[in-house]
Amino acid sequence: MPLLVLAAISAPAQQKAPPTPAKQISNTFAYVNKNILDMAQDFPAEKYDFRLRPEMRSFGEVIVHVTSGIVYAAKKGRGENVNWDEIDPKAYTTKAQIVGLLQKSIADANTTLKSVPEESFTKNLNPWLSVIEHSGEHYGLLVAYYRANGMVPPTSRPQPKK
């Protein structure tokens, strides 16, 4: 009987602790950015100038706009005095340039995110949380670009059974 009590007491102690705020932010930031990068890599190059409406950004311009947020997070996360400086989409005219810019900005932001002291996430989750929200909103918009072109976004495709 004492062995059963000991096992019952130690079982909760063996359970995995919930992730820290820093880990939760890092995981969510990586998840959203991966989804957008997957879309940027998957969407056909010849459709990068597609617009849902003439007055809206093209698919490629939306990716550059999202990238502006990621760059902002990296700079703000390093403690730089920064404003949201929009990256000029006219400077990135091909799919390869846009995907490269996005990949570089994600890598830079991830490096910055890893360097932020863990305890700072118990005081303030920004800029990371606001940029995650911003990217998530535009992810939803990018889904509409896919659907308007008769395409299925990468995350909505059937996944192979594991």
C-alpha cells in the first residue's frame, strides 16, 4: 500500500511542466511564420502579382508587408528604437527575392527571440505578440488569395498518415 501512495504522489511530479511564456511565444512565432513561408514558397510565381481587388496588395506585396512586421519584431526585440518601417515591395519584384527576404527576416527574428532573456517575457510579450497577431491576420488574407485562385493552402491539404 505505501508503494501505491508513493506512486500516486510522484506521478504528477513526473508530468511535463507547461512551457514558459518565452517558449510559448517562440513556438507560436515559429508556427505562424512557417505557415506563411510555406505559402510564399508554394504559391505560383506567375500569380505573385494577383490581387483580390485592384486597390488591394498583390500576393507578393502581402508577403513583403508581413515581412515588415517580422523585421520590426527583430529590431524592437533587440531594443532598437524603431518605428514600423514598411519594406518597399517595389524593391522585391520576383518570387525568389520575396521568399529570400522572408526567410532572412524569419532567421534574424528567431536569433533575436532566442537572445531575449526568459524573464522579460513575464513582464512584456511585445513586440512578439502583436507581430504574431499581425501575421496571423494576413495569413487569413493569404488563404483568400489561394481560394480565389482555386488552390488549397498548404495547411489545409490532407496530411499523410504517420
